[in-house]
Amino acid sequence: MHTSDFDASSANPQSAIHTPQLSPMRRILIVSHTYIPPSNRGKLRALAARGLEVTVGVPQRWRETVLGLTLEVAWERQNGVEVFPLPVRHHGDPAALVFGGRALHALVRDKRPDLVQVEEEPTSPAARQVVRAARSLRLPAVLFTHQNVPVHLPWLARWRRARTLRRLRGAIAGSEGAAALVRQLAPQVRVGVIPQLGVHVPTEPEHTHHEGLAIGCIGRLVPERGLDTLLQALAENRAHRWHLTVVGDGPDRERLERLASELRLAARVRWTGALPPDEIPKLWPELDVVVLPARAVTSWAEPAAHVLAEAMAHEVTVVGTSAGATPEIIGDAGLVVPADDPLALSAALRRLAAPDQRRPLASAARARAMRLFSDDAVAERTLEFWREITS
């Protein structure tokens, strides 16, 4: 896995923003809806621990559609991170999110950061707003993107995306696929490949005793996630002792529950529904294996596989498919099987039924997570990239 792929090509001098060299870097402003939950702010706290003044601008209100909640965010300063709520329109929809223009410009002007990073897709109005605000004050702007498959856009949207990318000092991509897309669209932009979020790596992972192989599948229940492939694989392993916990909700749930019944697996599958982020860590001690059975489709590819990095940090063995970013996360510290192949997945799970097969992979997964995906590791790689593009 290429974890910090920095593009050495220089920026186009006609589109570059000429700013003084930033040495040392002291103040950072990050703007994104991602940091509404405090559990997602580990990278920010790790950056603050490195002596940076970190401000994060987030929507003041956000509709969490999966949990059916409307979240209200108040100003706070904690662990060196200032959380600054901004008024928004279209809250709950990242693709349409629009920040209050005056509030956003006032935040950028008052903080006068050494660098502004927006973590919204380049096709979004929010990304255009933040990059434009940084440019108006001659501040370097960086964009984070997960987008790893081409998106068909009308002419005006393509032009706006191209202009946003041209105005960047650099871009951080969550996967090699996302980095390749940025390089294709904006060859002059320097690109790093770094996860958006880090994970907490516990000092001593906990494991509870249970009978049989405890399998977990965590994510939104939509066809692209491939839970039907996992159910078909488990039907092949009917004679073995296992149970499955499915965490998540979505439009495909009814069909998947019906499929589990048709395959005569219903008694061995527990459906928890969607859980708040702070409830997920309670699952790790109960699980032996976490599976991400993402499918290979032309219109979507697994963008981050963050749940696998979390499982790895807690010394849980991981299995994923060859689709999207999953193999980059797993590396050689888990099992990767072909997408849409129930027989290959069932064989992998039979192998992992033996504890002596799981233990070496679980230990390797934890070591990999600590080295590449911990909050400290992600913060350090992000800071290194910022320094490189502003030196």
C-alpha cells in the first residue's frame, strides 16, 4: 500500500497562489462536516498536540439521516482544538452543503491561518466556498477527497470543479484511486495519499470468550456494500459454528433480512440497526473477524474502508474484497478475496475459524494500524505533507 504518495510535480505558476513560506506552521483551519462527532476529531487533537493552533469549522446544524437525528453544534475549545459552528443551508447533504458566506469569510479573516484545508468533495459548493475564501486572503488551500470513480457532470459543474482544483496548493486523497482521479483532472496539483481520519489504538485490546466464529459486518445497508455476498458465503459454511452481527441500516435492509431467512440463516444473524459512533467500540471485544464485502461496480468503489482500520487497531482480524480502497487498508495484515465471489469468501472464513490462523493476522493488523492509521500517524503524515507543499 502506498501510504504517502507525494506528487513531486510543481504547481502551474499561472494558477499558483503566491504566499510567503510558512515556517514554522502555527495556525491551521480545517472546514468539514466530518468533524461534527467528537469521536472523529482524533487527528485534530493529535495535530494540536504537535503545537499547532487548530480550528475546525463545522455546520452549526446537521441532519443525521441514518440515525434520524438533528445534531446541534456549539462553540467549544477542548484538547487544543477550537470547534467553530457555521450557519449552513442543506444541512445533512454533503453534496449540496452551503456555508453562510459572511460567517465563513469572517472565520478565515479572523483566524488568518497559515493554511486552510477543506474536507468536502471538489464538486461540492462548500469546497468552492472555502477555496474561494482562502484565495481572497492569499492563503494556501488544500482539499481532501474520497472521490475515486469518475462522476458524470454537466459542463458548468465540470468547469467549477476544474477551477476549484486549479486554485489548490495541494490535495490529499483518501486512496490511490482518489489520487489518480485528482492527477487526471488537475496534473499540476501536488497530491498526497493519507486517510482522512485516524483511529484510536488501545493499549490493551479486550477480547471476550464466546463459542464459534464471531463475525461482524458494519456499514450502510445498500447493494454496493455486498452484504448479500457475505450471506451467500455463510450459507456455504452452514455446517460450521459461527454467528454474524450486522451493524447499520439502509434501503437494502428488508431485502437482506429476507435473503437471510431464505438461506435459513436468520437465527444466526443479529441486526443491530445503525449505532452512534461512540457505541461502535463496544463491539470490538465481541468479534473475531470483521468483513467488508464491497462489490465491484462501475459507479461506486469503497472509498475509505475506515471500519477495517478501526477493527485492526483493536486486534480484530479483517477480510475484505479487492474492490476500491479495501486492499490498501488491509495490505498483508488480513485476507483479500475477489469481489462478488461467495465461494472465495466462504473459504477465507473457514480458514479463520481456527484461532491459530487468526492470531498472527490480528497481531499484524494491530501493528499496521498503529504504524499507518493511528491518530498520531495520520496527523504526522498530514503535517509533513502541509510542510512539503508550503516550503
